[in-house]
Amino acid sequence: MTVIATTQPRAALTEEARAELTALLGDRFTTSLPVREHHGKDESYHTPFPPDGVAFANSTEEVSGIVKICAKHKLPIIPFGTGTSLEGGIAALAGGITIDLSGMQQILRVSPEDLDVTVQAGVTRKQLNEHLRDTGLFFPIDPGANASLGGMSATRASGTNAVRYGTMRENVLGLTVVLADGRVIKTGGRARKSAAGYDLTRLFVGSEGTLGIITEVTLKLYGIPEAISSAVCAFPTIKGAVDTVIQTIQVGVPVARIELLDEVQIDAVNKYSKLDYAVAPTLFFEFHGTEAGVKEQAEMVAAIAAEHGGLEFAWATRPEDRSKLWQARHDAYYAALALRPGSKGWPTDVCVPISRLADCILETKQDLAESNMLAPMVGHVGDGNFHLVYVLDPENPAELAEAQRLADKMVTRALEMGGTCTGEHGIGYGKMAFLEQETGEAFNVMGDLKRAFDPDNLLNPGKVVRV
């Protein structure tokens, strides 16, 4: 499927605009080529597009000032957190100025009694949890990468804990946002529910910087569970593993994490992380709760797994053992690339209703078997989401074409099964055509919203919707 990123002409960084940005930021505005190239490339396979300049902001007021200068000179504006997006979301397709928010790292307020926190957009999830360590609270959304919380909000991130704690959509209470003309607004608040007006918070969560720039985030927090236990269970077949997940969800076991790694990915993880799991389709579980509750959950899931051919559970209860297990899962992408030194990864994901998960995965695996492409699979299967990473030579046109064909087929299959073209990677410029296919006339309504918020199409142009 051909993706047209943007037809917007590239705007020129004039000497006047450069002087105004330098006057505002000093040496925190740069046009250095290495810095620009770094800010035009994310973790995806998509072609990088460097901006014309990079502005490092430390406050909402500075972001507003930068945006006002860019609006005056009609310069595109691309927000940047940690650069870990996977669909080309930070590429400067029409040039312009990247606003780097990584210096905005203040934790502004923690309210343990209300279970909430307000942070600047550049605070990362690991930084927040380290700060919360002595409060008995934690923030559970874990996309794997140590992403910024502003970026996680902008991309509606989720991850391994989503099956129990939800995604960023469910965990963002309020935002501070800079609009395309430099105005600053606050959405939502600290109340756990509200019927007051349009839900602007949910509109900006997942908008990928196309409607406004998120500079502060108020988040829900959770108490650290009394007991946490992790387990690994291998299965003879993918179907047995997926059926175990489906039955576990259907009977209401409140599992915190359920991750599926196929046999190719397990082999890669074993080699990369120096582990010795059976090379077979494998589920990683984590249970949260009281000692008695965790024991009951584990026994129920072990019984379900046994019905579907699951082998004996390997347990990890000590914090260091659990950390090693989940770090291995988070390193799956790099483990996959290590199977073929010198290769690049083409990651993609889909999400389907859980009742169709086994069919979607098995048909996708059959396509892979027939193509001989190396593509390990992992999945947040508790919510119907799974990922492939095509491990390929980016200089080989035949491999690129085959990866594109298989990726398009997987997404089309997911849509036909009532699913979505992306469970958590987002749209960026890589999946715009599929978003249009998935949403129909609603895609045009999204374009209307974009024009209303950003009439000059300056905010991350060429992403999510076509204007």
C-alpha cells in the first residue's frame, strides 16, 4: 500500500525566524546537522526527515513562545519526547522546527491520598516510578521503552500491564496543551469523573501532536500490590497458548500481564538475554494482589493452561528474578535484530477482538511460513494485541517489498475481523491509509477537527490525517 506522507511544501527557516528563536532560547535553539538528524528519526523503519532546527524547551511558557514564532513564520512544529515512536511520528516531513520536551522533567505535584500526580511532559515513566518508590504507589503503564509521559499521552501508549490497568486513555486525568497559535489550555482535572463539557482530554490523548503540544500531564496512580508473582509457561502450539489467554480473560481472572512470545522470539530472547526457556510458544504471566489472591489467580491459570497443553509453570517471585524476566521481554526487539547481525527491524502491530485472536495469529504465522521471512512475534494478548518485527536487509528491495506485502495483509485481516490497524504503535505517517480504510467517513471528520484546531496545518503535518 502506497503511503503519501504530505504534499505540504517545505517551509524555509528565515533569518528573522532564526533570530527570534535564538533570542528566546539562546543556545537551546540549534541548526546543527547531527542534532537535526537525531530528531528526525524514531525507532521505526520509516525514512527519516530531519527538521530545519531544534528548540529545547524547559517550560510551558517557552513552548508557547516557540509556537507563536513558528505560527508567525508559518513553520511546521514537531513535538519530540524520547524518539521511541514506531510509525514515523517525529519525522519533519515538511521541514520546520522540532520542539524537544525532554528537558521538561519536573514532577510538579504528588497527592498520595488522591492517587494522582502532575508532571511535565519530559518526565519518563521510569523517572516517575523511581520518584514514587517510597510512597507505596506506582504508575503502571509500561510500553517497554523508557518513554516520556507526554509522548505516551500523545500516542495513547499502553503495553504489558494494559490488560489490568488500561492504557494511557484510561489513566490521564488532565493535560496542559499549547495550541497551534500559542494559546495554553488546561483540560480535565483531578476529579475521577466529570460531565462538564466536551472531553478534550481524550481528544488530545492519541492525537500524536497534530492538534496541540502536551506540556503537562495529570495521571492516576496505584498502590503497589502486596504480592507480585510472575510465571512462564511453554505450549506445544500457538493455539493452545492463545486459547489459554482467551479462557483466562473470559472467566475473569484479574491477571496483570499476559504476554505471548512465539518460538522464534523465544529462541532470540534465550540467546540475547542468556536464558534457557523451552523453544516453543510461551506465555509470560504476572499476578498482582494479596498473597492469597495471587495464589488463587495462579492456581486458576495453571489449571486452564494444563487443559490446553501447557507445560509446568516456571515461577519468579523475587524482585530481581521478575525484573530479569520482564527485561528480557522488553529487550525482545533487540533480541530479534540480533538473530541477523546488521539487519534492521520493521515493527508493526494490530489488535483484534479476543475471540478472533487465535485465527488472526495462526493465519499470520501461515503467511510467514510460506514467505520464509524472519519475523518474530510478541503480543499483549490479554487485550488482543500482537506485534511482528520483520528482520530484514533495508538495502534489499525484494525483502522490503515482501515485508510491505505481509504487513498490509496482516492489517487487512485484522480489519476484516473487526479489529484495528494498530493497537498501540499509532498512525504517524506509516498507517494513514489504513486509518482511512478502518474509519471511513470518520476519517474526514478527523480532518475537519484538524483544520479547526490547526488551520495552517503546522502541527506535525502529514501525520494521522490528510489535510
